[in-house]
Amino acid sequence: MSTEFNGDSKIRCRYCGQLNKLAGGKGEATCGRCRLPLSDEPHKKFANLKAETYIHPYDVQALKTLKMIPGIDSILKKLLEVTHEAYMRVLFNANSVKVGPDQYPDLDAKLDVVCCTLGVAKPDLYVSVTNPFGGGGLGFNAFTGGVEKPFIVVFAPLIERLTDQEVFAVLGHEVGHIHAQHLLYKVAAELLMFLTHTALGFSPLAAVATLITMPIQMALLNWYHKAELSCDRAGLLVTQDPSVIVSTMMKLAGGNLTSKVNYEAFIDQARQFQKNYEEKWLDKIWTMIAAGGMSHPFPVWRVSEILEWVDEGGYKKVMDEQD
Ligand SMILES: [Zn+2]
Ligand SMILES: [Zn+2]
């Protein structure tokens, strides 16, 4: 959804509002501030978007199951108390570059647009080369933490591999976690995955970890993965272009070799995905994903879910009916 502009004229960026002067010459023009493509198509900003309108039904169901566990909130709060979120913040602050108007200004501008679109207070944003939690791999591409004061970390390889619009989509997904109020359970699930890979010894965490029984772990991780589907929808509500979500996922699935990956074939693969698996099988796979401690569910699956939401009219309904 980009437009070519020729000749000398001015155009206001539909995303960030910057007035851009267009020099002559052909080619795709991008905004000088947020670096997103210039176009005369409108970009909707929601004044009062309700999370219930886009939350994926799997997320709703899994959260219901999780909340049915007696005492779950107090157990998770205990877990978060001993791993005070300031610690995580310090860890990232010491390892990362903090984004602002003078540091990665285009990322800062994109974050402004995302927050303005979803109606969320702007969190701190960091760019990090290393992941202090050692997650590794492309799965760990971006991260939202903090319950009291949320912050987002984007890992540098992601920015290097994705286009500006795709980075915008990833930020939309991450801010979606804040908008959908996922953070208490999300941070708890991430701590839990971290704990399962860490020798706790006699640390205060060890005592709390024993409270997190297997049923709690399974319910928490099961919800954690399904919540991703809701945030992919938030990412779509921000980019307002399904093809950007698909190409982002394609890169996450296919790694660097994007020039050799066929976009249409990938969409076909995603559309076929759900048809090939019956519901009860899908549920078993979800359980395996949770048990395996993956940070994000399979990208092909996520694409198939987002395409279905578009095809069924769910996306259009939110765009048309929410102010
Ligand atoms: Zn702009
Ligand atoms: Zn996520």
C-alpha cells in the first residue's frame, strides 16, 4: 500500500503527521521522521479501542482456565515480588541502547504512532544486541516486560532483517500486550520459563518456584502462547495491512533467505495449515508447545490465524465499528 509521487510537492505522513517535502524522481517515498511509506490512504487511530473486540477466543478460553486455579493471582504476585521488575529493567538498561528522539529516532517515531493508534501510554523502548536471558534464536525477536511500568526490548538482528513496516508491525504486537493487559501473567510465564533453565540453589526464588505446581505451569504457558494470537491482531490493527503481518511472520519462519521464499506459496501453506489439523489435534500441539517452553508459537500457525480473522470479517468489524 504505497504510492509513487513525482514532482515537487508536500505530503503529510498518515502515520506520524510529519509534513514531508517530496523531491522529484520516481520510487517509493518514505516519511523523513518515521520512515514508513508515504501514501494518501488514511491511517486510523483508535480513540477508545476495547481489547475484548480483538482478543482471540483461544486466549479468552486459556485465561479462563488459568484464573480458575485457586489462589493463582497471589501465587504469581509472590513470584513477581521476589523477582522485582526493577531488576529486569536494570538488566536491560545495562545491556541495551535506550531509544529516544536522539537515539534511533525513527524507531521512537514508530513507537509514538503505535501507542497513538492503540491508545496506550508510551513505554520505554530498548534495542539490545544480546539477550540477557539467553533465549537465543529468532523466536526471541522482541520482548515486553514490566508489570508496574512496562518496557519493550527489540533485538538488533530483528531490526536488521525487517523492513520499516515490519518493525512497525512487531512494535504493534508488543504494545498489544500492554493494551490487552497481559503483563501480570505474561511476565510470570516468562519468569517461569527462565526458572526452568536456571539452577536456583538456595535463592529466594527456589522457595517460590515450588509453589508453581505442574498444573499452574501448564495453564500459564498454554495461555502465554495463545495470547500471542491476540497481539498479532493488535499488530494488524496498527499496520492496517495484512500483507505486512504475513511478510513479518514469513521472515521469522524462513530466516534470512527471504529472497528465495515465495510469498504466495507461504500464504497457501498457512491457509492449508488449519484444514489439515482437527481441533483436538491442535489442542495437543498447543500442549506440546507449552511443554517445550517455546517463546512464540509457530509463525505459519500465527499467519493462518490472522488470515482467518481477516477472511471471517473480524478485522474489518473492529476497523469499522471501533472509534
Ligand atoms: Zn511519518
Ligand atoms: Zn508477543
